[in-house]
Amino acid sequence: MKKTTAHGLKLKRQQAHARCGQASAAHASPVGRAVMAKEEVDSVTELMTLMTADSVRIYLTEDGERDTKLLANLTLVLGVGAEVALAFAPHNPESRRLHAALRTVVQCSVNGGRWNSSQAKILHEAAQLATEVFLAQPVFGASIFPGAFELAEKVRNGTARMSDVAGAEIYNTPTLSPPVPEQEMEKA
């Protein structure tokens, strides 16, 4: 797997240049819908590839072993899942569980990129939950990829800090409703 995928870079550029009205304009066009569907499939594929490769690795990595790639991949999966869960169900216990798992992974990174094998089962289950949450809202989840990818790169490079991930205070403030694409409104 490349360190920076073409899809990740494309999503980063799109997010940097996105404007609120552009999303609804893209949904109005058949070409725009096709492009968004392709990006959604690419995001799902990338996330599932990471999970498949890391599911076994989570349990085989020795306690205290330096594995920034595993931590970075978990950061990406958990980051996307935690953000989607926070946007759609901020006070749900699953949202808090995903957020706590993400903070645990970032803490491992801050501690020199060292794996904590006592957290393996918890992080594996959280990563599976994050994937399910993402698959429930793939369009919104795809929009989260650039930010999660950026945090994952910080973890991979050893430059992540605990301040890069919000603390429990995010559950005390009202959150804005996420944008609901037309496609998702049609499903409801």
C-alpha cells in the first residue's frame, strides 16, 4: 500500500476547495452523482483493505513493539468512524467508545509508537464498529477521510499529539447536524 494514496490526496484537495453549495450541485448532475458514487466505493474499498490487513496484525504485534503503520491505519479507521458517529449520534455510547479508542491509539503514538497489546481486543472491536458506522453513512464518511488521513499521517510520522484529538468536552457542546445528501434522504 502506498504511503499516500491517490484517492486520499484527491479527497484532501476536494475538501480544501469544497463549498457548501457544491455538494448539492453535484447531486443535481448525473455526472456529479456518478463521481460521488465512485469516491464512495473507493473510500469503502480503502477502509475495508485496511481492516482486513490489520485484523490479524492487531493480535500478533508484541507488547511494546514499535508499529507506527498499524497505529496509523487504526487512526484512519477509528477517526472516520468516530467522526461519523459523533455527527449522527453524539450521545450514543458507541460514539464515546470510538472516540476513546481513537484517543488510545493516539496515546500509543505519543508514547513512541509503541503497541499496547492489552488493548488489542478493545481496539479490534472498536475498529470493526467504526467500519460498520462508516458503512451506514458512506457519503458523509467519505467527506471525513481527509481529516482522518491527516491525523493518521501524523501518527505514522510520530508527530501526533493528544491535542490533535478532542477530549470529552465534545460531548458537552451541541453539535451541528451533518449535511444530509439527497441520496441519503431518498433512502429515509
